[in-house]
Amino acid sequence: MARRRRAVGVAAPHRGRASCRLAAGPALPAGRIAGFGAARRLGTTEPFDGATLFAFLRRFAVPGVEAHDEVGGVLGLTRTLRLAHGPGAVRLTWDGAALRLAYAGHPDDEDDAVVRVRRLVDADAPVDAVAARLGDDPHLADDVASSPGLRLPGATDTAEAAIQALVSQQISMAAAARCSAKLTEAYGERLVLPGVADGSETSVGWLFPRMEALAASDPATLPMPRARGRALVGLAGALASGALVLDPDASWPEQRVALLALPGIGPWTADVVGLRALGARDVLLGTDLAIRRQLEARGVGATAAWAPYRSYATVHLWRPYV
């Protein structure tokens, strides 16, 4: 069925408990960017479940890098971006009918920023095909009916999302956000971001750390258990050197193999990277505690019938925890 277009991309809810010690790192110079331009409508396939998407993204947001707000019933997301010509930022709003985007940064980077935002919101999701496949299963039919146009909560930066996935191992989403914020304050860069035209307040003022900075860090100083710190430094080093390339347009199975070859990267972390960072559409996060509980509660024994859209099934199963 053809997709309709409107005119004009996941850490588990909870995987246990672990410490989050205060990190220490070098203070880096501040940057400044110009104000936001006019907001314009961002085209997506329809329908578009913006409310659920923003709820997920709010839970995954790194404080200081991404902020969420609601002004007059309009959901807002503001976040920084590391772009080719310098720092940038985007402001995304959803009023229940239209998705709008405003950009701040170098003009030559705007097209790239739009591409990244489209991945963040899964703008081109094959919603009709997903609904047809998942809606036919009695275990998911009610979920599909209650959330038409469900999207994968994506990412604007594959490396950043991969680091967040690793940080999220065996801790709650709130704890993961705190740890990522401490990493950012220790190894990221300050950014002066102007206010936005709709009157909402922004509380973003950091760029997520460069992979080179994280690769050079001492695992003992990172805000996480020592073994996970070593895994993070290794992952950042592989991304910084090009030994590991995460590409949303490349084969997900091959990238999964490459991720699993790295120390400290298991199936859960690799699959979260696939779903969130790369937008892979057929990832069932079967090792996630919340997903396992949902599958058991619903009496689901096999999920092959949900292919090739098991990532969307995963997000449906996550919804009760967000």
C-alpha cells in the first residue's frame, strides 16, 4: 500500500541498578551559535504518533544536550548538534497535527540537520505496512489501534546513541540520563544557545563529547562501573578511529556482528544501537527485561510473524513503561 505524506529517528525502561559516580574531566571552551530561523513544517508519512514519540525521546534525552517542554499544549524538543561547520541546534514541535522544525547554525549544515531530524523522528516509517503486519496479530492489535503511526525513537548522531546505549546497561533510563549528563559535563563542550521564538525556555548548553575525547579518558574516572568504563573507552576508540562505522544505510546484521566483537558489547546493547542509532526495523529486543515480561504476559511464544517490523513491535511493548 502506498504511503501518504504530509506536506511541508532505546535504553530499556529498567534493567536493574548500578552506581553512577561523579566524573571529572577537562573544561572545554564555550561555543556560540546564531538564533533559530523560522519554523517550517516537516513532512512525514501519515498518520504520525507524535505524542508517543516525544514521550520516548524525553526519557532518552541527555540533560544539557536535549531538553523537552510543553507550551500551550504543544510538545517541544530542543537539542544541540555537532555539524561539519560547527555547532548547531534544532527545535522540533508537535501540536497534535503538524510537526515543525526550526534550525540554528551554519547555513551549509542545515540540510544535514534536517536529515538527522528525519531519522530522529523516523519520518519515513512505512506506517501502513507496519500496521497491516502487526495489526493482524491479536497480541498487538490493540496496541496498533491505539497508537496509529507509531515511530521508532531514533537519534541525530549514531556515535552518541551508541555511547548512550552502552551507558544504559543494567540501569534505569533516569540513571542512564544522569550518567550521560555527567559524561557530557566532563568531556563535552559548552555551547551558548539563544532562546526560541515560541516563548519556551531552553535548557541545553552542551555538545555531547567527541569520540576522541571519550577514547582518551581514564575508565576509572567515568561515572559507571569500571568494566563498563573500559567498554565505553573501547567503543569510543573504535568509532573515533573508523575501526567501527555505524551507518543507517548499511547492513544491520553485519554491523551487529561488528558491535558484538567489541569487549563489553552484548546482544542487548548491540540491538539498542540497531533500533535507535541505525533505525533498523526488524530488531526484537528479546533480551530486555521489560520486553520479556510483556511477551510472557501476552502469551507470545514466537515473533517471526512480526518480521520485518519487529522494532515497531518492540516499541509497542515498551509503551507501558514510558
